[in-house]
Amino acid sequence: MGIPFVRMIATVGSLTGVLTMTGCARSSAASISGAELFEACVPCHGAAGEGRAALGAPAIAGLPAWYVSAQLERFQTGARGRHADDIEGLRMQAMSRQLRSETETKAVARHVASLPHVSRTAAIGGGDAAAGQRAYLLCASCHGVTGRGFEAGNVPPLAGMDDWYVAAQIRKFKNGMRGTMPDDAFGPVMRAVAAPLSAEDIDHVAAYVHALSR
């Protein structure tokens, strides 16, 4: 008459358990380390996370894991990098979506944070750090006097960042390439701060931020 009903249920249950365990084992075996995931970032950001200005890719080595993870998530959701004229942002949006889970996003973020900070010389010739310190007062209320940001408020660190990159991002906020997406909660604040800054002010602020100790 075939397998009794009770035995059949037990057999199916056992088989399900085996398949579940096998799936877990495969998932564990197939997990990718943050260092391996970072290989996809190397062509733009460099093996040491030193960045490549020619590609619009900033130095990211040593940035806090929470910040890197948050920015990757913003690119993934389209809160950042969705404007048609934001070439670097669109590229990052596509790259960020190669990460298949929150686990992978956090893994690569931890790897970036583990890399030694790379100090680079200033790239903006006309930047005046002393003048930038005065203009930075607009930024200090959120980013902090030392430019180190606040994890609790998801406010990114600025200290030691490439001056050309900081200037480029402020200009993107000023001209609407950043901060205009409906799901970008912080964008309008940054746009309001960037609006009154002149081209010279932006270069000066970038020079000052670059000179701050990480």
C-alpha cells in the first residue's frame, strides 16, 4: 500500500531538514569576504582606497564603516546618484547594486574602514584654508568643529577628505545634481547650506576641510 502516512510525513520532514542544512552550508561556503568584494571597487578607488581624481573617485581608505555602508545604501536606493548629469553618481549606483545583501554591503564597508588612511596633497590651487575656516561655520553645526561627523545623526565625516571631491560635492548640491530626490532627507539641508557659497568660498571650504586631521 506504500509508505504509511505518518512515516511519509516524517520522511518529508527529515528531507526538508537535510535540504535546509545543505542550503545553509552552501550559503556559508559561498559567502564573500569584504576584501574580495572590494576588488570591484579597485579600478576606480585603487587597491589601497587611495582614489583616482581623474575618474572622480575619492580616497575612501579609513573612512568609518557606518558612513561607507550608509552611502552605499543611498546609492542602492537611488537617494543618491540618480540625477542624469551626475556621471560619478550614476556609476556608483550601478556598482553598489552588485552587492546582493546588507551583509555584503557591511562587509565591504568594514574592509574600507580597515584600510590605512591615505594622506594626499591639496589639488585645488586657489583654496585658502584660513578663509575656508570662516565659511565652514555654516557646516560646523552638523559636521562638527573638527569635521568628524556624527554617526548617530548619519552626518558624514569631512576631515581629511580630498579637497577636489569636497568642492565637487558642494557644487552638486548647489546646482541640484544632489539633494533633490524625494527620498533624500538630508539633501535639502545641504542645498540650503551650499546655496549662498560663491565659487571661491567652495574652494576655500574644501581646502580647510582637507587640512583638518582625520
